[in-house]
Amino acid sequence: MSEHHERVLFPFSAIVGQERMKTALMLNAINPGIGGVLIKGDRGTAKSTSVRSLAALLPKHDVVVGCEFSCDPNEPEEMCKKCRENPARQAASQRMRVVELPISATEDKVVGTLDISAAIKHGERKFEPGILAEAHRNILYVDEVNLLNDHIVDVLLDAAAMGVNTVEREGISYSHPSNFILIGTMNPEEGDLRPQLLDRFGLCVNVIGIDDPETRLEIILRRAEFESDQKAFIEKWSKEDEATADMIMKAKELLPQVRISKDMLRIIVDICIKLGVDGHRGDITMMKTCSAIAAFAGRTEVNEDDIREAAGLVLAHRMKKTPFDDPETDEKRIEEAVDESIGKNSEPTEQTGSDTPDGSSTKNFKATDPFA
């Protein structure tokens, strides 16, 4: 993305409505370990605008100059071999970028390629980086992810989960770090992802067009104002954007101190069981998301409100459904499960032992942040 293009991005704070989508994006910026976000919705609902505007808010990070993997000069153990072996390496600051993955991308284009002939003739692993190398320490944006080949989606999700991309050809392998915030968008009318792939996205939000006349009018007015004088419009919203960026940075710093009690964890587990969530990814993602929500609010303890907010983002795409369920039905089921679980687990119980003097068993959750 050119510098000129970055200057004319629509301000994140000026985007009208779609608060849940904006929250999901910010939570992944606070803790990329949440596992990305899938945004479902019609065209023209500010999906790509929100992603690009958020990237512009995030702070610059140090990279090794000339490194095709954007290695962190402050983390020698995580550097690629070339950077580790270069004592004269130099550092520079770089903005987080939005790396797009085209629908037509082949596996080689995504993961990179190994030159087998060079390996056989000279015994060296010559690697041509792909999109996953470019996405390291950035945002990987996949529009219409549901139209991608399932195998490509699997590769993306594996790299996102492991933080490493490994290419194997003819018994030769090459690995490089690939930590990124994965953001996928799709229009459900064009087909859905398989449940196994849906489950791999940390959060999922449904965005719909806004029907309220006054809100729609405000969207048009802001867009017209932006197109009339981009510089003035960006300046008008700069304080709000700076405040949002500051909140995200403070939340990232606070996140390792956030604690979640065993009682809160019991509520999370109970909700997942009630909604028929398979496996344990939903429970773990709920824990991470609740912690990020608490950190964003400036707190170091997860509470029931955090669980309520997280449930809507984490569980809608994981719960067992019937063919006739719609987003409204899903939300109602989640709300009922949350209310029931909070009510059940909030009842006084006899303490049989605790880890803390006040009788509440707590556990520290430290988020791993590849972009720190």
C-alpha cells in the first residue's frame, strides 16, 4: 500500500454503526492469539474500510531492513536464518500493513516455493517467499474467504494457529515465522464455510445494512464530507482515532495482568456445553476474548459482562444449529444460555478450598502477542 493511499483512509472512529465488527477487530489487535475474525455480511457494509482503517491506527513496529519476513530486530531467536547470521543488520520502523490474499491464489503463491534443483545441485534450501511471509507481523485480509479452495483455507488457518509456515517438497522442508491477524469476509448468500473451518476463526460477526433513516443519512453525510475534503475530515476525527489507538495500546500492555477466576471459567464451560459447542477451542477462545475485553475496559479482572460480550462474538459460528436458524435465533439462544449459566454459577456454594485468601480460585492468563 502506498503512502499516499494510507493518507486517505477513512477514519476508523468516523465509521457509523457496526460496533460489534469494530470491537472484534480491536480485540484481535489487542490479542492476535484470539485467532482472527470472520465477518459475514452484505456488500457495502464497511467491512474492508474498517479493516484498513484499524491498521492505520495500530502503532509502528521495528523490522530488520530488507528482510522479506519483516523480522523483529529485538527478538533474535525468532529471526530468519539470514537475519540471525547478519551482524550488520539494521532496524527501521514500519506500519502494520494489510496484506490481501486474492481468491485466485494458488498454494505456491500462498506458502512460497522451494527450488528443488538448487537443493539437489548445491545442497542449499532456496526459498521464494509467498503471501504468508509477507503477512508476518501484519494483517492478512481475505475477501470472500468462502470462495477460496478449502485446502488453501486450511493452510491459512494452520499458519495462523501455529505462527509458523512450513513448506515441504520432495523430502525437503523450509519453515519461517508467520504470525498475523487473520481477517476474512464473506457474503453468506454465496455459500458458507465448512463447520470445521468456521471453528478455526476465533471470532465471527454478522453485519447487516442499517435500516434506521437517520443513521443511514449520517453515513451518507460523512462519506460526502470525506470525499469533499479528505484532509479536513481526517483532521476532524484525529482526536477520536488517537484516543482509540491509545486504548488499544494500553489494553495490550495490561493484558498479561488480567486474571480470570475459576468461577468465571466455570460459567464459560457451562455456556459452551449448553450450546453444544464441540471440542475446546470455543472455551479457550472465550477465555482469551473475555480477558481482552477486560483489558480494553482498563480492568484486570474478568467479570460476567465480559462473558456476555464475548459469547456473542465467539459462539454463534460454533454452536449446533438447525437449517432454519438465523442470526437472531442464534443470539437469543446465546443470551438464554449465558443468563442460565450465570444464574446457576452465581449461587452461593460451599468453598472446599481456594487458591487465594478471599476464597475465589484464580488463575493468571498471559496472552502471547507476536506483535509486541
